[in-house]
Amino acid sequence: MTPEAIYWLFSSAAQSISALIAFLLAGVAIAYGMMDRSEEQDASLYDVVKVLRRTIHRRMSWLVVVTGIGILSSLLAIYLNPSSGRMREVTIAIAALSDIVAIIGAIYLVILIVSPSRYVLAAKKAVEKEEAKSPKDTTSPVNAFFHKFIKLEQDIR
């Protein structure tokens, strides 16, 4: 590959990935707005929205780190392009790999955000978590009070 081609490839890769992530952040902001509106309309969706936000945030954080590595390594590849040697080749390989992973990760995150089954899975997880928190005892505190009161009354007689 010629030095001019490497300059063009990695400078345009850094710009393209930056633009892709900017569009992705705009999409996430729109999705968060839609989640806020649905939560305002139905308060029972609070736990579902919370799970979805946590999932999107975790994946978006991972993607931002990979994208940062991709952009920095692309710029480093441009800087090291005039020189020859192992450092340049390793940097080019890391830049290419991280750029590819960032693009695939961004596509995956978009698919994750727009997937309707994702919302159903988040709802199931929230319900399972809520059921795990609730006690297995079927008596409520009021029933327990009356049972103990009746037992006390019988003991007094």
C-alpha cells in the first residue's frame, strides 16, 4: 500500500467513525426520549426502562472506548506513516482492527436499540427481579397481625 493510500485510509476512517458515533449518540438520545415518554404514560414501565437504559449505557460505554482506541490508533498510523518498521505495521494493524470492531459494534448497538424483542426481554427481567425481591410468604403483615391477635386472645381465655 502506498503512503498516500494509508494517509487517505486512516484519516477518512477516523472521520467516518467519528461521524458514525455522533449519529449513534443522536439515536440513543432519541431512544432515551421515547423511553421517558413511555415511562411517563405508564409508571409500571419504570423497571423496564431502567434495565434498558443500563444495558444501552453499558454497551455504549464499551463502544466509546473501542471507538476512541480506533480514532487514536488511526491518527497514530497517519503520524507514523512516513517511517518504516515494525511500529508502523503494528499501529496500522491495531487501527484497522479497532476501526472494524467499532463499526460492527455501532451496527450491533443500533440493532439492539430498535429490536422490539429487546423490550420484552427487559420487561421479563424486571418482573423476575421484582418477584425475587418479594417474600415467598403468602401472609401479609395485616393477616399476620390478626393471626397473632387471635392466638393471643385464645391464650388469655
